[in-house]
Amino acid sequence: MNPRPWYWSTLILFAALLAFLSVWVLLIRDLHGGNPFAVLSVHIVPLLIFIPWLIAGRRKAFQGLCFVLNLYFIQGVTTAFEPGRLWLGTSEALLTTAVFISAMLYARADMQRARRALGL
């Protein structure tokens, strides 16, 4: 299996997740007078840490991203049960699931490629 399509799909979905979280925090979410940029940084910084290694195509970064994505999935499911926020929570959960699957498939395909290169 060629890892390149999964690499690009992960990066595109990752960018979509960052955009979704930014729009949600800055425009939609009621912060009750809180600083929107402080809340945005709490949501975005854990994901931004992975960008250099994702762009470099490091398998361990894709695997580590999957662990962090579980937190965003939990947030999406929890939000989906709040009154009037079903579509926001469901969208976040589906988007994080798509990034998770794409990242895991890239890591798997890259591992298979590395094994073939070693002749295993």
C-alpha cells in the first residue's frame, strides 16, 4: 500500500480540523466573557505541536497524533449531548475520526513500506 495518499489526506483533514476548531471557538462558542484567543490557544496548541513532524512524514508523529485526537473526539461526543449543539459535536467527532483513520492508515502503510525496503 502506498503511504502518500494517506499522508496528504491526513494533512488536509488535519487542516480542516484546525479550521473547524478555530471557527467554533472564535465565532460560534459562547465564552461567557472569556478571552477567545486564550481559549483558542488551549484548543489549538496541542495540535500545532505536531505540524513540523507531520509535514516531515514521521510515522511516530502520526501515531502520537492519534492519541491526542482521542481528546478531541471525547470533546465532540460530549458536546453533541448538549442541547442545541448536536451538529457541532457530531461534526467534531466525525472530523477527528476521519483524521484518526487517515493517520493510522498512513502509519501502517509507511511501516509496511519500511519493512519491504528491509526485505522483511
